[in-house]
Amino acid sequence: MYPKISDFINDIFGTNINLPIQSYGFFVALAFFVATLILYHELKRKEKEGVIPVQFKKVLKGKPAGFIELSISFILGFIIGYKIIGAILIYSSFAEQPDQYIFSLKGNIWGGLAFGVYSLYSVFRDKKKNQLEEPVWEDVKIHPYELTASLIFIAAVSGIIGAKIFHQLENIDEFLTDPVGSLLSFSGLTFYGGLIVAGLTLLFYAKKSNIPKAHLADAIAPVLMIGYAIGRIGCQVAGDGDWGIINLEPKPAWLSFLPEWLWAYDYPHNVLNMGVFIDGCVGTNCFHLANPVFPTPVYETITCLIMFLGLWLSRKKIKIPGILFSVYLILNGIERFFIEKIRINETYTIFDFQITQAEIISVLLIIAGIISIFLFIKHHNKNKIVS
């Protein structure tokens, strides 16, 4: 396992560098980058097809910089400078535990002031350059693909909040033991919590921005699938605990062509330091699991990549808006329901059955997807008759 990207680089090239880039965070960032490219492409295609129209927004141009705008620019600049300069000055400890540094009060006051003043001056200068004697309202054309950054940002923020909330609900004892640490930790994110909260937030944004919700959902469907697949690579590489149940069974003969670690893996040097100590190991991550487990993140990555290709290749063939997203809900639900059978998770007892939070939500998603297909088809046929 490689808890940090520099662990991988050092292992491959024999170097001894120390970069403050967590492997899981790197792959999450990569997932958002790929998601942004795909969503940008899809929104551009849907505008060309005329299903997501260009928006017009009135913007007041030529006004001077206001107090609130200048204050925000200074505060943001101060925070960035405070943390960046502070990190540079204590690089060794920062590189070892970047998440703890980011959420701490540590930093450099002079770096914060310098960045804050520069940020304030930059905003003031730009506003002064474009200032008019009499500010005017103008209609500005906004293409759908120009909303990509806003959509991704909204999904990221609301998704992380939702993932945290659902994780705490699933692990209430962990939260009660250390509420602040649990909330501020980079680990402990429940995908379905993020999906639900981000989905509701995007629906609200789409309604407010007059974006056809069904077409936007269809554009997002392949994005969610590929993003999840890449994110699970981060779980596997870092060894963050999202692995399966203990697997001591011998590998079946029909899977003999696969490497042993794809069948059962003990996650050496996992980021959680779970298991038993590795003899002779030096460093901060020196543990491996006492018993090998199913490497479920790998299974999910492979499955979701195949499902992504299916959605991607079908997106132009499915003409009824909303159907592609409904299919995504069904595929996602099926994938997660079955992977839960060999995955470690907290369980609930319902009518004498042991069931996980993810299994409950995955079943609901499958049902919602099937119902949505019928509703979207019915709505489409009704509109055809009317027209």
C-alpha cells in the first residue's frame, strides 16, 4: 500500500522524497478532474442538440468594488497565505500529516497578511480598471458547459457534507467518542450519503437556473460512475479500510490466471495502521492485516468501469430524457448490493435480518430507478400525444 504518493515514487525509483499528497486525496482529485472533463463534453453536446438551452443572465457591469467583496477577497487570501507559508516553514511535519495541519490553527501570520493584502489589491485594481461612471445592466449569455465548474463544486461540497453525515449515522459510537475529530477527518465518507445530498442540491440548483433536470441527470450519470470507479482506486492504493471480509479460502482453479492479491490481500502498509506489525519496517505505516481479505475496492473499480462504458456508449441511443440516469441508479444499486455481501460494514438488525445501510439504500435506488423508467416513458409518450 502507498498511503502517500511519494511512497509509490520512492518504491519505484528508490528515492527518498516526502510529498504532502495523500494517495486517497490524489485519486479523489483525479476523479473530480475526469468528471469535470466528461461533464463539460456532455453539456456541450446537449447544447448542440438543443436539449439544454443557453441561459441569459443580467449582470451589473462597471460597479466599483464593494466592502463585502473586498473583505471576502482579503479573508480568503489571508487563509491561503497563512496556511501555505506556514506549511513551507514546517514542511517536514506538514508532509507527514497534512490533514492535521490543514484543520489546525497552525500557520504564518505574515504570510497570511501578505496574501490577504495582495488579494484585496488585485480585486480592487480589476474593479477599478473596468469601472464605469454609471454601472449598466447587461444580458450575458451563459452556455451550459460554462456551468461545469459550478456544478462540480456544488456536488463536491454537498457530497462531502452528505457523506460525512451518513458516515456518522452509521458509526455513531465513533462520533460520540471524538465528535470534532470525526467531522474534520479526511477519512470516513459514505458514498450514498454524498450521492443523495449532492443529488438533491443539484436538483435545487437546476431548478433555480432553469436547467432541464432530466437532461442534466443524464449528463451526470456516466460522470458519477467513472468518478466512483477512480475513487475506489484511491481506497485500494491507500488501504483505507474499505476492504472486504476475511478470505481464507483457496483461490478457485478457474481464477488461477489472476494474481493472488486479487483474490485475497493483507493490505501491507495500510494508511489506518490496522493489523500486525511488519518485522523490520521503518516508518509511519508498518502494519498489515493478520488475515487476508477480499480486495473489494478493486472489484468495484472494475465493475464500475464496465458500467461506465455501458452508459457512455448508450447515451446517444437513449432518446427519452431521464432514462439514462434511471439505468445508472439500477446499475449502481445492483453493484453495491452484491459487493456488500463480501465487504466489511456496520449492520442493522431488521426483522431478524442483518443488513447494512448501503444494502438498504441500494435496494431503494434499484426500486427508484425502475419506477423512474416507467414514469419518464409515460411522461414522454404523453408529451408526444399532446404535440
